[in-house]
Amino acid sequence: MINYEELMVKRIQYVPPSGIRKFFDIANEMGDAISLGVGEPDFDTPWHIREEAIYTLEKGKTIYTANAGLLDLRKEICAYMKRRFDLTYSPAKQTLVTVGGSEGIDLALRILLELGDEVLIPEPCYVAYAPCVIFTGATPVAIPTKAENKFKLTPEELNQYITPKTKALILPYPNNPTGAIMEQEDLEKIADVLREKNIIVISDEIYAELTYGKKHVSIASIPGMYERTIVLSGFSKTYAMTGWRLGYALGPEPLIGLMTKMHQFAIMCAPTTSQYAAVEAMRNGDEDVREMRKSYDQRRRFMIESFYKMGLDCFEPEGAFYVFPSIQKTGMTSEEFCKVLLQEEKVAVVPGSAFGKSGEGFVRCSYAYSIEELKEALTRIARFVSKRI
């Protein structure tokens, strides 16, 4: 009789399932529950982008593209990075089109890490980083960030956790789940720590277009950091293209070359139809992005005000589409708060502890939902909280 336990890799078996999906799946089964748990835009992909995809399908443009992606798309990505963030990359040698931002994270880690290496990860953060590090056999090292510092990574915190084993730093800003951003002066301080060290920054900038009042700055634009940084981004959040599964990586030629080699053998190329649609998004989607950002900003302000009225402390997010209120006044753990809220009021939010130990005492609420859903959900949350503080 076959023994699967002996065959399967232990480090993968021991990674728990995503803390985000658990409450979302329960809410789905309840039917009449409202979920603020998943970070997915409620907008349809803009019509002109869908139309381009339909056109390419009708024309039979369904063959493989180059491994690195359509050259036209790579050119548009580089033009976009220059236009928006004043960063210059070669479409041919420094750009890779990936299957979502998630593949970019996986590839960047796998080309850098070996057994015994360490990766620094500011927390709270996106749930996939630590598991992806563990899958390589390396060790994720959490750097707790604090609400009093606006959940920014400080140079003092970074210095404290660097060891001779440190190979990479994941820089997750704008941040999921907190909505925190890193401004120019914050990034310059981090760069001061890293310039003399042989450490690569994996900068996850998937929410770069979703900042409110302050333009996103990439750490790759800070002097001395361009050659030390892999920039990861994608189309899912910016253009409401989650199901199209398309992202991209930019960085030093040796690193992007190795990522492309792995991508070549494991994936071949990103979905062809999605790539053609993405060319249209990059060329003609700026107005769509502005309109979506404006709507998110309205919802953001409504969410913050609502939590303050409930009596809960709530850090003001400046990026992404999440709020991260503190629920410590209720005396409940994050997990308990979310479980009982779902049972009593049929509203699903995500415990902050799902995003790392430093997320305990908070919950994540996405505002990538209609204002009508948000109003009803917040009415229910307010009723729940009023019984406990």
C-alpha cells in the first residue's frame, strides 16, 4: 500500500491554508452573508480591454507568445514605468510577463534562495510571502511593523533583523492588509541600510496605482537601489483584471534572465489573450484607473469614518483598498472577533493574525465592494461592536 506521507515534502504539508479563504468560503456557504474578505475589485474589466481580447480571439491570435511575453506588451510596460515612475527598463532584457503577480513572487524567490537562506518580510503582509519562501527551503523572517509608525518599515527595524544569512527583503508597499505606504524619505532611509549589503529587494508594487493623495514611489528609483531591486506588479488591481492572470517583473538583466529561464520551463508563456488585452490596458487605460481610484477613495473615507463612529481606532490607509481597524477594545482576539461576527451578523472580515503575528488585534476589511454593500456591512459591524465596548 502506498504511503503518501513519506513521499510528500514535509515543509509544504506543514504550511497551513490561507487565513483569507477560510472566512470567505464560510460566508459563501451562508448565502445571505456579506463578505469584505477578498481583495478583488468590484468593477468589470473596462469594455475596451475586453473588446480587444474578443477581437484577438476572433482573429485566431491564440498561439504561444515569446517566453518573456509579447514584445509589444513588454514595450508598453516599460513605457508605463517610465511615464509613471521615471524608471527605465529594457523590454528585451529586463522585462518578463508572468502569470499574475503571484508567479513573479515565486520566481524571484526561487532564483535567489537556497537551503539556509533567510528572507526578511515586514508584517502584517500578504499571506503568500512566507509560504513561498518556505517552499524553497529557505526561512522567512518576520519584521513586525507598528501602527504608531503607520505600519512603515523603519531602518532600525530592518537593521535589527539582517544577518549573514539574509538574501532578500520583500518590500510590500502599498501594503496589504494595512493600506500603509512608504514615501520617498522612508525609502531613502531603507536604501541607506541596504546599499553596502549583498541583499536583493523584491518590491511588490501591485497596488502602486492605488494611492490616495500621495504618488507611489518605487524603491528602484532611489539612488543605488535600481541594481538591487526586482519590481513586481500586474494588471489585476489596477485594471480590474484579476481573472486574466497577468503580471510582470522588471529588474537587473541577470536576475530577470534567470526568472525567464524558470518561467520558460514551468509555464512557457502567460495567457496570450490576456497579453493582447493588457497592451490595450496600458495604452488606453489611464482614465479607467483614475475613475476607479476616485471611487475607492470615496469608499476609503467612508470606511474610516464609520469605524471611528463605532469607537474603534483605525489607522488611515493611504494605499491599496483595505482598512485595518483595531478591535482590541472588544477584548476579543482577531480570530474570535471574525468568527462571532460572521455567526451573529453574517459579515465576513479577515483576522489580522492571518497576515502575521503582528496583525493580532486587528481585522482586515476590503472596500473593493459597492457602497451599498459597505453600508449594510458596516451597519451590522457597528451593531456587533456596540454590544462589546
